[in-house]
Amino acid sequence: MRATQSCITLLKNEGDILQTSPEKYSHVMVTGSMAKDGRALLGDYCLENTAVLNIFSEIVKYANSDLKFSFSPGPGIDTDINKGESDSETAQISKLAEEADLFLCVVGESSGFGLETLSGAGCDRASIELPGAQREPIRILASYGKPIVLIVLAGWALAIAQESKFADAMLYCYYLGEVGAAVKNRALKLLEEMESH
């Protein structure tokens, strides 16, 4: 657990947004297909039948019962970095964004074995940017002027300078393992406790 927690790198935290009490918000919108995919927290050489906690379920478990959550998977992880999202995906993201007052965007690269894998052994890429389909929803959410927390899952360094301009806070989480989602939320809890003392 300690090793997993030490892997989470805080890249940005403007206005101490991660130390803000959850009671400040009433509706959190979570985006990104990786948020509900426990396998997204595992690297290449992992058993496929391993029971893995996912980020979305652990965030909901951690939060107080009065906090409303909505979820939009948005575009999936795609090997075509220039591919954008469809009109229906854009419409869904925009509809939910109007109601929410905080956005959590889970982005990055899948690992493992298969055609959709972007990170790991035998996965060479011509670009180290996020796939285009994942970049566009962040731009859409930024237009609403509400706080954005970006959670990045990847096995190596990614060029996310453009995305960092839109995000108020950024956590680079790598592949945290089967209990990584729970550990990430404990790390956020520690930040809040540090701020209160």
C-alpha cells in the first residue's frame, strides 16, 4: 500500500483544490472510460482475472452521501491519437457538465496485451501525447469555467502540457495495481487532513 501511494505524483494543485473539503461541491462529474475499468490500473504482466477496484466506485465510496455523481465514459481509449469524439459523445459530456460543479477526468493509456494497448512491451508510438479522443473532452469541460482534476494513468511519461493548461489539479498515477483506486483516495484524504491542521 505504501509503495503504491508513493507512486502517485502531484503535478499541479492550483488554489489547493485537492485540499478543499468535499462539502464545497454538490455534483461531481467523472469522465473517461478508464474511470470504471479496473484493468486500467494494471500493467502488462498481470493476471486478467485479478479482482481490481476501479477509480469511480472508490471515489463514490469515499465521498459523503450528499454528493451527487454523474459519469460519462466519453470516447474510448484509441490507438489513433488524432481521432476525435463523436457528436453524441460531445452532447452527453456537455449535458452533464452543465449540472456539475467539479470535473474529474481520468485519462491515459491502456496496458496489457491486445490491439488497443498503447503502453507496455512491444507498444511503440510515434507520439507521446494523449490520444486525440481523450484530449477533446478536456477542452469542452474547460469552457464551463469549473474546476478540473486530471488523473493520468500511464506506464511512461506522456506529453500533457496542453492538458495542464486546462486542469486545476493533476495527479500522475502510473499503474497503481489492484488496490490503487483505494490508495489514491486515501492520498486525497491525507491532503485534506494536512490542510486542516
